[in-house]
Amino acid sequence: MKKIVLTGGGTAGHVTPNIALLPALQEAGYEITYMGSYDGIEKKLISDFDIPYVGISTGKFRRYLDIQNFTDPFRVIKGFSEARKFLKTYQPDVVFSKGGFVSVPVVRAAASLGIPCIIHESDMTPGLANRLCISAAVKICCNFPETLKLLPQGKAVLTGSPIRAELSRGNKLAGLDMCGFTANKPVIMVIGGSLGAANVNKAVRDALPKLLEDFQVVHLCGKDKMDNLLLTTPGYKQFEYVKSELKDLFAMADIVISRAGANAICELLALKKPNILIPLPASSSRGDQILNAQSFEAQGFSIVINEDDLLTDLLVDRVHELYFTRQTYHEAMGKSGQIDSVKTIMGLLEQAVQSK
């Protein structure tokens, strides 16, 4: 049996693409082990899948002054030692890393043992953790054509991001029933991320009187972000978050308004959902969402609104523009080479195993 070690963690975005690969890996006959931090979010997320989990010590690489900058290097060294000890005994055929700081000691330890490593970079510009792993990787998967120019020639492959297969198996009627919507009026789906996006939530709610004239709106507004004054508004349905029902809401949605996190927009691309992206501003991030959104706009996949320009009339105008030209966006996404990510990545893994 072929053996693979998956790694990545720190945020859900560094874990869910690994989860999306699980069915294909199991079908291909891989024995799977996950390596992550002792108690990170990755441990919680993987616990639902009956996969062996190995915890290691990890530290964060900070660009700012912090007392932990003096202690975390020792945690990373310890994590490298723990990872190398396990990998030497387990002897996997390949390691696949989705990034995050926990992946660094795993990838570097695997490379030191001659185990081929494939890493995946979600954002347009590689993050620090992945930059520390590039030299140890045999292939580097990425989501954006622009990223290819930033990576070593011969290593970089435009794959897109793996998404869960079940997201494409939704039932539109189930979504309509869940929201109490009619089938005779188009639906806008608003996604702000698991914690919500306060400015996006406010802009959508301010625009509701105009939006509800022509659309129904399902709003995934984030934990503790429900507006109780709008609970009985006809044609408007709020959820803090959803789990298995997400596929049905996607099937129901005609267009989507979303932040521009890499995994979120790759789901929109794979499902070919015309979308408006409102990226997290540079003042609140390293600017990766802005670059992600610009790339999708340039490829004809999205309309982009900068948060600083997010006024009611502009949002309403862009929604109507997107809806009436939605077929153009759908066709552009259908021509993308970033859609069948799982198949492409599985091919790279098989090549790595055979080369070993």
C-alpha cells in the first residue's frame, strides 16, 4: 500500500483542501496519516475522518518583535526532530503540504530523508511558511497564473485548490425549502467567512430594500453576526454558518457576493458561480485578498469592489450588472484550467511516488 503524510494547519484554509483530497487518496489505495500541531484546528477538523493524527511541536515565524520570537525557534527544532523520527519509522512514499507554520518542520524533515514533498500555495504571493519549504519541494501547486512567475521554473504547476466533491452535489429545491424562498425569483448568496465580515454584512443589509425588489438573499453572516430586526424580512434569510447544507445553498444561488480568500474563491470557480468579490483591505491583512481578487477579475471570473468604495448604490448596480451578464462569467470559468484540482494534484502525487 502506498503511504502519504498530509500536513498543514493553523487555520481552516490550511486544512480543508487536504480534506478535499481524502476521497481520491482513499480510492487510489493510499494509507493516510496527518501531521499537525499538538492541539491546533487541524487536529479538530481531521478528527471527523478516522485518520491517524500525529502531533508535533511548532512555532510561528513572526516579522514583528515578540518575546516568543526567542523561544519559538526551539519549538520548531523540536518539531523537526519529532517529524523526522516519525517519518523515518513510517516511511511514507510522499508528503503533501497545504502550508501553515506547522508544515515547515514536516517538509524539511521529509526532504532530509529523501521523501518527495509536494506543497500547495493558495494565495498569489507565497506566504513565509511555504517560502521556507520551496527548496525542499519537488512540485509547488498554485491557484493563480501570476504565481507561476514567482516560483522556480520546472517546479510550479497551476492546479487550483482542491474543493470538497460534495459541494457540487447540492439540491436547489432543498436550498429553496431551507430558506423559504420561491423558485420564481433569483437568489444572491452572501459569504463573509466563518467569522463574518462586518463591513460586507452592513453594506448588504443597507442595500436590502433595493436588492429585495429583484432578488432573494441568503446571507452567511458569521458567528454572532445575525441581525434580529431582520429575522422576518421576506426574501432574506440569515445563517451564522452552515455545514452539510452549504452544497444546497450553492446549488440555489444564481450569483454570489464573497470575500476573496483563496479557498473561498476557488470554490466559486469550481462551481462556476458568477461572483462579486469584496477583498479584505490591505490595512487588515498582508494584501493577499486584493491580489487574489484582481487575478480573478483579470481572468473574467469576477467583479471586484474595494471595501473603501462599498456604497449602497454601487453594490446594487454591480449586482444587477453581474446578474444580467452572468453567462459571460460562467463561460470564462468553464474554460479555466484550475477547475479539476483534485485530479491534477493526484497526478502529481502519483508521479512523485513513482519517481521515488
